[in-house]
Amino acid sequence: MGLGAGFIAVEAADVTESHRLARVRRDFVANVSHELKTPIGALQLLAEALLDATEPAGDDAPHLSEDLVAARRFAERIQHESTRLGRLVQELLELTRLQGAEPQPPPEPVAVDWVIAEVVDRTRTTASARRVEVLVEGERGLTVYGSDTQLATAVANLVENAINYSGEDTTVRITSRADDEYVQISVADQGIGIAPTDVDRIFERFYRADQARSRSTGGTGLGLAIVKHIASNHGGRVEVSSTLGGGSTFTLWLPARPPDDLLATLPSAEIEAGPAELRQV
């Protein structure tokens, strides 16, 4: 800032140490997560083997001993918890990558229709088991720019979250729309909603508005944090509006125009056509 008399004050802060510590933390999480994958996989295989060994055959089912019944119950619990732990490790690795442990893939045009179709396919079994109907509405033929797998993960996390926190015989709606600057992908549910005191913290890692319900659904507490980082890495954002007891709506805002580095690689005819015509290619 100017101080007058021809002088200018410049304030500088050395953030080298804080960046080094952040990198050390990311590397530690990534290394530990990689090491955990092997024993978790072994636990899952052992649980499956124990379930097979205690599987009743034919008319033996009503006559299983108490020990075998208990062993089978414990094996089912081990299988459930090891699967949940495996998902936690996988999401920790994903979050570490999104926070800069690995370079972002080069942006590419991504069809929103494909993203939504992929998400509906991924979540079909979970929705059916909970008797939740997933409806798709809004504009078709929209295009965003970035990583198709990351964007599908972000929308899938929102839909899975909506399904897990919805009651039976309710509806989850996926709606896409666009304006000149952004493509919006909204996921609305008829679930339990989020208290106003929790809305500002819902995208924090491991934050749970309802501890007991989150664990019963098998959640890791990382899904929404991953959505936030994917949106940010794509030049967008994620927002939520919710009423306690009245459902929630999560909205991804993604740029409707390609980033500069992608524009530089497109033929001049495609650049002049703009996103609206690119969608028809």
C-alpha cells in the first residue's frame, strides 16, 4: 500500500513451513491408507470364507448349534465393518488426491447426460433396497469440462447421501439446468433435512450432523468433503439448502464454458462455435 512521499509498504509472509506440513500430512494419510488396503482385503476374504463354512445345507438350517449361529453372526458383522473400513480408506485416498497429492487430469468435455446416467446406474441397487425412487429432470445435452470420473463421483456421492437419509417410498430428484455461465446439477430429497446449525459444517471432513444415523447407513463422513473438493478443482462450487424434517437440496455449480487450457487445444472452428454447438458434436 502507498505511504506517501514516494514510499510503498510491502508485506510478505513465509508460508514454506505450512505448505511443507500440509504436504507431509497428505503423504502420511496416503501412505497409511495404501498400507491398510491389504489387511482390510484379507479381513473381507476371511469373513467370506467363514460365512461359507457356516452356511447351513438343506435340512440342517433349523438345527444349527448356538456356536455356529454366533459364528455366522460375527462373520456377517466382520464383513460389514471391513467393507465400511475399505470404503473409508478408498475415500481417504481419493480426498488426498483431490487435495493436490497428484496432478489433476487435463480437462475434457463431459456430457452431463452421461454423468447422470452413470450415477443412476451406480445407485440403483441402494435406491431399490430402500424403496426410494430416483427421478431425472431438466435440460438435456448439457456439457461441462473436467474429469468425467470425478464428476460422476461427486454426483453419485450426493445421490447416495440423499438416498441414505430418505425414508421409504420417497423420491430423490436429479435436475440439470444451465445459464450463460454455469451448469447446475441439483439433487433434492424428501429426507430428514439438516439443522441450521449444521449446514455451515456439512462439507467438513468427518463431520456428522447425526452420528448414530450416519453410522447405521455405513457413511464415512468424507462423501460431501470429496464433493466440495471436486467442485472446487473444476472451477465450481457446491451449495445446500435444507429444512429440518423437510428434505435437502444439494446443487453443483460447474462452469458452462471450457477453461483456457482446454480452449487452447480446441480447433478454431470449435472455439467459435461455443459450448452450445459443441454439445451437438
